[in-house]
Amino acid sequence: MPLSDVEQEIQTLCVSREVEIAAPIEVVFRAMLEEVGPGGELPDGKPFPMVLEPWPGGRWYRDLGDNAGHLWGHVQVIKPPTLLELNGPMFMSFPSVNHVQYRLTADGNGTRLQFTHRAMGPLPDGLRENVGTGWDHGLGRIAEIASRLLAEGRKGAK
């Protein structure tokens, strides 16, 4: 059976968001690590735990047990509590290059989180329409987790 060569167009994707979170930067950074790690959740509420090794070169992956799973990427830059950059295939099971950046800035008593996901590769139809929804959910979860951590800290201080 002869192989055929088919060229696919390389496309790009960029999702950018900015979120104001009513919690100190250290709390938001912890909440971000929880959401991209063991506290991850899909938009339908189903748990989606990941493993994040929080150091340069650390892996970011989904552990399915029995030596099965999915590598999403590696930590490119981590500067607690202001920056996390990840690169790798992410959720894409096709040739792709992805870079995700979470940049946190203290803003009064709160934190501004600037998020960017850039990708390139032979992106399938429909990907652009759905990828922003997932990231929006994750960013909302970071705010929820930060609020919970803040409340737990207040209870512990009493």
C-alpha cells in the first residue's frame, strides 16, 4: 500500500485573558498550582487531576495509573508568586507547539492574573471555538480556589 504525502496547513491560536482576583498574590499563586495540578476540574464538574512538578523542567501530566497517562508539557519558567510558563503538546494529540503563561501582579489587596495560550500546528476544525471555554473555566476555578484558601486562612487565624 503506497503512502501518500498530504500537506496540512500550519495554523496558529492565541487565547488571552485578564482576570482580577480578590486575594493576595501568594494565595492566587497557590490556587493556580492547585487548579493546574491535583484540583483540576472539567467544565462539567468532573475532576481532572493533573501532576505538576513545580520546578524548571518539571513535568505537567495526567497520571492514569499503571504507567499510563498523558504528558501535557514541562515547566519552562516558574517564579513564585508571579509567573508560571508551561510548554508542550498540552491536550493536543497531533503535532503541535504550545506555550501557556500565567502572569500574576499584585494590585492593591487583590491580584491581576494575565493568561495567554499560544499554539501552532495543523489545528483541527472546531479547536478554536472550544479551547477558550476550557481556559475560562480554569481561570474561574483559580478565583474560586483562592477565595476558599483565603477563607480557610481567616478561620485558622481565629
